[in-house]
Amino acid sequence: MSVKDCELDLDENQHQSTSQDAMLFPCTAYFTDIKRQFAGELPWHWHEEVEILIVKKGTVKFSFPQESIVLTEGQGCFINSHVLHAAYVERDDECILHSLLFLPSLISGSVECVFNQRYVKPLIHASQLPFIILEPQVSWQREVLNSLEETYYVYEASQFGFEWAVRDGLSKIWYLIIQNNQELLEETVIKQDSTLDRVKTMLDFIHSNFQYSISIAEIAKSANISDRECLRSFQKNIEISPMQYLIQYRISVASKYLLETELDITTICHEVGMESPSYFSKKFKEIRGLTPGEYRKQRLS
């Protein structure tokens, strides 16, 4: 195994897919250059795996339902299992992340054992802890960041028996997190957020149908809710309307096409579901600050 470039391989539910290698050893280390690999933004997604990351260079904005955070070089973040999130480069600078994604079962053992029942399950079901910002100025958080870096490089080297060392590193990180959040974890109540589930369903519909002409009514119907509830759910969780998100997602996909293909701008406009090239250029410039042609020229120069 070796560190992988993050490709954000999403399945039909906008859930990040698990590779065959990860089925044998459910942990993957990722090197992510958000500007180069994702044209500056990772779309909304979630994964069963827990994610722990550190910003190696630049500044990044992470968005979660109802909240956003900005991380700079040296800071990190713990992102809990099944948490919906997106990431954006704050400025037009290079932004490099090192991250580890792993299934909690790697360190929890069997469902019935003490590690899972007492230490792992309470954290992954802690709705009050969707993420934790990791600051190098805080002693225990600095220790988490140092362990993350050590474990990342052990994974990268992938010498004989590295799986043991990676699991040990992740166990240490987990212990530090639960040890320093005991009061919050004692309050853990397992609950299902139906509004968030609906948003995930509607995001799935948008990601699968953005290339077509779709309406708010169709987006709402995909989750079996009214237009009004659709608007409320989006505003509550990701703070924009469904149609605003649809446009942003289309521009995100168009940005990748501009950098990774030789398709002309009119063709790209139609490929992402926008009928008018002039409207496409207008919205692209509103979001990217450049016309599609300027964006392609600048990024590929």
C-alpha cells in the first residue's frame, strides 16, 4: 500500500466509496491538493470512515451542516463517521492536506467487546461532536497532530508489518480524543436527523441529474417532501437554496472539465446542464471571479 492522491470516488449516494485494498485493511492515507485535484473545492459528501487530517500548506474552509470552519497550515480536524461535509480553498493558493480515513472497526474489535462499547461507539454516535478542530497550541491536540503525521508516514513507507503500527497510531489518537472529551461523550444520545437524511437524498438527486433541466419540485419529490420543506432543509443544513447549490455544483463540474478536457466552452456549458453560454459565463465569473476562458488559461499556464 502507499499514500493515494484523493480522487473522491463517490457512489450513487454521494458516499465516498471504499476500495478493495481498504476492505482488507480499512485505512487509507490520502495526499490531497484541493486546487489541483478538485479545482479548488470538494463537493458535499460523507463516508462511513472517520477522517483525521492536517493542513500541510495553505488555507482551507470546511463546511458542515449549519457551521463552517477555516483551517490554516499546521491545524487539523477530526471528522466523525457519516458527517456531511465539503471543502473549499479560501484563496487562490495551493492547499495541501494529509489525511487518514479508517473504519472504526479497525480499532474497536468485535461489537460486544469493551473497546467498542465503552470507547468507540460513544464517539461515532456523538451527534454533538461532528468534528473537532485540532490546534497545535493545545497540548493534547498537538499530540494528536504529531501522531497523525507519524502514522501517515508509516503508512507511506508501508514496510513489513506497517498495519500494526498504523493501528497503534490510530488507537493512540482515538484515546487522546475520548480522554479529552469525556463530559461530552457522557451526554451522547443516539438520534437520527431526518432533515439531514433528506438533504443527503436530495444532494444525491442533484449529483445524479445536474446535467438535465431540473426544478425545485423534482428535487423535493426525490425526498418525498414539499417544495417548502425542501427549501427549509437546504437552508437549515447547508445555508443555500437547492437551485443555488445546483448552480454551484454545475460550475464545480465545469471547472474540472475546463482543466481536464479539451472540450470547448459551449460544449461544457451543455454538458453541465446550462443551456445558455452567456448565462453560464456570467454565473461562472460570479463564482470563480474569471470567465471560463480566463479560468482555463490561467490555471493551465
